[in-house]
Amino acid sequence: MRLNLAANVLISSPDIYGSGNFNINRRSPLHFLSVFRCLGTKSVANCNPREKLKLDLGNINGLDDALSLYETMAETRPLPSVNQFNQLLSRIVNLKQYPVAIRLFKDVCRIGVSVNEYTMTIAINSYCLSHRVDYGFSVLALFFKRCFVPNCVTFNTLLKGLFREDRIGEAQELFRKIVREGLCDLDVVTYGTVIDGLCKAGNSAVAVELLRVMEKGKCKPNILIYTMVIDCLCKNRMIDSALKLFDEMPERSITPDVFTYSALIHGFCDVSRWKEVKMLLKEMSDCKIYPNVVTFNTIVDALCKEGLVDEADDVLQIMKQKNVVPNVVSYNALMDGYCLQGRMNEARNIFDSLSSENIAPNVRSYTILINGYCKKTMTDDAVHLFREMPNRGLKPNLVTYNSLLHGLFRGGRCSCALKLFDELQAAGLKPDFYTYCNLLDGLCSNGDVEEALSLLNALENKGEHLHIGYYGIVIDGLCKAKKLDAARDIFNDLPCKVLKRNVVTYNIMINGCCQNELIEEAKDILVKMERDSLSPDGVTYNCIVQGNLKNGKYEDAAQFLEEMVSKGFSPDSSTFSLMLDLLGTNEHEPTIFKMIQKFAPTSLKTKTTIMCII
């Protein structure tokens, strides 16, 4: 009864290679092997099949060896045991040749080997690792057809497959079904699989709930599960909840290990709670739990992000003193810290020193340095590094291309940037949101707003997923080029493109009108913004205040300042600078002075008073 219920729910689906069953109609049992052999394999024509069968499976060095052995096994009579085929299939999966494992599984079924639950679980795992968990369920149907009972390993494999494909709801439903109908005995691996999937999806609440269920049941959580949940809570910035769970562990007779401490330290570093970090490190020392490279890297990275690069460098030296060898992640974090501060010489020194540490720089190492050079407008250095990557056996990724694109446009090298964009596509990379933002903003910033508009139209015609951000960039470019009619048309047409205008889009249009002395239109757009249920932010108010000031509407500017402050926003430095510039230039000086005295910080009020006295 239990199996029938499972069979009704866990339905089969079409075969990944187009066949609805596992028998492949072809001219020869090993017809597909020739496809693999065209890549270059050794002939087995003169080998004794029995001798070939004695090949130790552990000595298989690659796919060619595995296929040669399979051919020998398939031609041996009587056929080898299913366990030998299982070992071979497992080895092929370990080689990450999942489609080959699936093909061989089908052939094993075809030549008459009596496959067992282990064989079928290998096939399910191969489908799941190929991101085709739906076909994994089709193999599950074979269990019931052949009167085998799936065990927890089989269901764990399917659960992992669903989580890997971000099918969180389906994974949860399968787990509930397993529990509800008792389809297998739950073990710590099953719980761990579900909790790990939930944690990676950021669903810490359900992960904690499941942990509590385990604590009350027979299958108790282990150190790995506690660490996963603590790590998830920390990543969701629920640090106090993570600490509470951490403090409960000794009560459950579970001793935290270096990974648990590292997860908690990472959480405290993210929220700059350095006092707790110091406390945890001391506690680790007292318990003779020694920080590993992950622990140190977490601290180095957090210090760099806080701008404390010199302190991070000190931590790196402590690592070496403690005989913890820094890795490429350690040095990347330190390089990134120096780049964020514009200290490119020091960042480059670290990069150049990697070889003396017997560490090979990776794609991220190059990307960090390229990005740093681009931000300092040192594009020649960035390009040189980029061209060096293939010589080191490294392929730039999309982040690398995006960083260099931004740098080239920022340096006014539009033609080079456009050629790089062509290279990106030729390399088989698909442009993402940041790529197109870089292109549109780069063209607009370099005065080629028409080309940016053409690119936007091309994206529309191509059917690309269009983001409101693309339109905001082009609208801003048109406004700065004083092409208000075109900007207005795009802004007004956005609802027709099923794109919801956001606060940023409205701010761009309001600022564009203010910059082009269309202050009344800017006010109308502000009214429209509020009708769209969007609340103005600090940027909105600063734009409208500055627009009124520049257009001599000082009373209106004062009213917007009042409204701005009442909603919790403050005038920015550029607004105050504009007010200061207007002092002594017209008859409205008393009104401007009153605004400064009412809304400016104390230091600026004093400065204004002195200026007026002088």
C-alpha cells in the first residue's frame, strides 16, 4: 500500500535523451561508444576479455579506461555480477561524466544485467547531478516496477537534486511525504540534506524548526547540522539567535568545532561586533580549538571591508606565526582591501608576491586588481593584466569583463570598450544586467546617447529581459543632453512596456526637469509619483529644493525643505553649498539666510554668520 501511494505521486517522466524507456534501439549494443572513442581511445581489439576484466577499478585514470573496461565486461559471458557494473558506474560518476553514466546504465539494462537498487540509485544521482531531477523520478518508477523498495539513500539523492535546482517547495513536499507515509527510515543524512537545502535557500526559520524536531526525536542532530543552522542564521544577520543556539550545544552534549566557531565569527564580523569576535577567539584558545585558514580569512576580509587594511595585514602575519598557511583567498581579501583604499602599489606588490609564496593567482585575483586599476583610471595597467590572463591559463569571467568595460568607458575609450563587448560574446559569455548597464551608462557618459538609445531599442527587439534600470540610465543621458522630449517619451511609455516606474526613475526625471529649468513640470512629476503610491526620498527632495533655488523660487524651496525634514530626510552638502553660493547675490538673501539657520548643521550656521558679518 505504501509503495502504491509513492508510485502514484513520484511519477516517471520522459527520458533525457528522448526515449521513454531504458532500451535503446540501435545497430550495435555498443554503438554509442564510438561517439566517445572519436575523442581518442585505445583499441581493445587484441585484448583478452578475461584479462581486461581483471583490471582494478581503482586504477581507472579516465573515461577511456572506463569505457574500455565496460566494453570488455559487456562482451564477457557469463556477464559479470551487477556489483562489478555498479563499481564501474560509480567510478564514472566520480569522474563527473554523468551523461556517460546514464548511457551505460541504459545499456546495462539492455544487455540483461539484473540491476538492483544500488544501480538505480546511481542512475538517479547521475540525472540529479545533470540538473535533471525530473528524469531521476522516472528511474524511481523502476523501483516499484522491479519490486525494490527505495531506501533513504535514494530519497536523499532526490532531495539533493530538487534543492540543487532551487525547487525548494517540491523538496519540502517530498520530505513531508517521506515522513507522512514512512517511505524510508529517516537518518541524520536525510535531515541534514533538507536542512542544508533550506539554509542555502536562506530559509533559516524552517531550518531551526526542523532542528528542534530532531532534538525531540530519536534521530538527534550532530555537530554538522548545528553548524549549518548557525551559519545560516549568521548569514541572515540573526546573530543573537545563532549565539543562543551555539550556547545550547553543550547542553546537548555537542562540542562546537572550528567550523562552528568560524561560522559564528563570520556573523559577528559582518555586523562589526569585534568585541564578540575577540571573545570567541579567546574561547577557542581556552578549548584548544585552533583557528584554521577559513577563520583567519573571515577576519582578514571583514577588516579590509571596514577599511582596516593594515590591521588585516597584521592578522595575515599572525597566521604565518601560528603555522596556518595563507591561501589565495587570504591574499585576494587583502588585495581587495588595498584596492578599496586606492593603494594600488601595495595591492600590486601582494599580487606579484604570490609566486614567491607558491600560490597561483586565480581569476578573482586578476579581477580584483583590474577593478582597482579601473577605479583609479589606470586603464592601461588594467588592460595589460587582462591580456596576461590567457598566458596564465585563466579565462576572464563576466565580472572581469564588466570591470574592464566600466574602466574603459570611464577613461573615455569607447571604441575599445565596444570591442571588448564583442570579445565577451565571442568567448561564449552572456551579458548580464551589469554588462548592459555599463554599456548604456558608458555611451551616455561619453556623449553618445543616440547609440545608447539604439542599443536599448535593439534589446527590446531582441526580446531580452529588460530592467527598469536600463531605461533610467538612458532617460538620465537624454536629460543631460537636453533632449527632454525623447526622455519624456520613454518615461511616459514605461507602463506600456509592463515596467513599473520606481523612485529612482522618478528622481532621474525630476532632476532632469530641474536641470533644464522646467521646475513646474518637475513638481507635476512629483505629484504623479505620489499618485503611483511611491514616497519621495532624500534624493527627490534635494533635487526639487535645488531646482527651486536655481530658478529663484526661494519660498517654494523653503516649503519643500520643511516637508523634507518633517519626513526624516536632511538636505545634502550640495544643497547647502548652493544656498551658500546664493548669499549676497540678490535681494532674497534674508530668506536664504533663514533657511540655512533653520536647517543647516551647527558648524555651517556659524560659518554662515561669519560670512554675513564680513
